Amino acid sequence: MKIVPTDRDILVVVDLQYDFLPGGSLAVAGGNDIIPLVNRLAAGFRNVVLTQDWHPADHVSFASQHPGKSPFQTIELSYGTQVLWPDHCVWGTRGAALADGLDIPHAQMIVRKGFTREVDSYSGFREADRVTSTGLGGYLAERGLTRVFTVGLALDFCVGWTAIDAAAGHETFVIEDASRAINANGSLERASADMASAGVRRISSGDLF
Ligand code: VGL
Ligand code: ZN
């Protein structure tokens, strides 16, 4: 039985930006490989939104802002443990731009996230303080959209957190072969367990259409 997207379903395409692609500052292995598949999947959805990681140059998640710290180490912030990253997706830079290879002209909205200096935001729905909303939940509610499908980068951070937040109010699917992971320090295993306990369903593109 194939899953057939309806007008009440939405595809959320997460962070397909140059800094997460090979050659970028926080490159995800194989990131480029999923773009044709994402385009093909998106063509099968009436409703598509894109997320865009969008940080000020002095963002708190950058290791460069914490003397003596290196990327992939962690620090404790008011809202909990924060992984430190190479500078990436600085607003207005090429690295923050959406990949030119994306061909989704019917995408309805671009949700920017991570623009508050003091707070990171992996999820397209809620910042890392777990309180501040991006507005995406309200968009789905006002549009009457019920099921959420997620693809993009990276499976163990922004895709995973987006799916987990979506699953709080929606039937939610991660299309695994249209996503790739960073997998630093056990992050993929942890995200997989967190997605499972949130009730996120993991499917492959072959399960659709
Ligand atoms: C992401 C780390 C930092 C992602 C964004 O898109 O998965 N990961 N910022
Ligand atoms: Zn980021």
C-alpha cells in the first residue's frame, strides 16, 4: 500500500543550503545526492515549505564565539546542552543560500530559524529553548494541514527535531532516503531513539505515490 499525499499533507524541506552541502562549512556527507529526489518528491505534494538555517555572524552556536572551544564540543546554556558548530549559514552569505539545484517553484513559504543570537533552533517549529515558536505550527493549523512529511539535512539534527515537534500535533513521517545525517558523537542513534519515542514514522521514498 502506497502512501498518497493529499491536499491536507505538507512536505517540509529542511535546510538544503550550501553550508550543509559538500564544500560548505558544515558539510553533510552525501548532501548533494538527495536534491534530485527531494525535487521529485516535492512535485508530488501540493503543499511544500522550506526551512532555512539563518544565523547572525556572532551566533551562540558557533564555536568561534567561545574561546578555547572547538566545533562539536558542547557547552551548557540556559536552555540546556548546546553542540558547538563551525560558523555556518550566516545570514546573507552564500553558505546560507538555498541550493540552486532545488527545483520547487510551488514552495509556499520559507521558514527561517536560528536568527536569535542567544538561542539555536534545529527545529522548524520551535527554538532550542523549547518555548519560542517559529510560526510554522500556526501555518499548518490555519491551513488545516494534518500530516507532515520531512526531508533534507541533517537527519540527526534539524530534520529530526522538526519531525519530533511536528509529531506532537500531526501524523509525521521522515523520508529517510531523502535525508542525510551528520552523525557526530552518537547523534544519529540518539535522534533515531528520540524520533521513535515521539511516534515519528520512518519511511522511504518508495513508500509514496
Ligand atoms: C543544523 C547543526 C546546526 C542542521 C543546523 O540543519 O541539521 N545542524 N545548524
Ligand atoms: Zn545552525
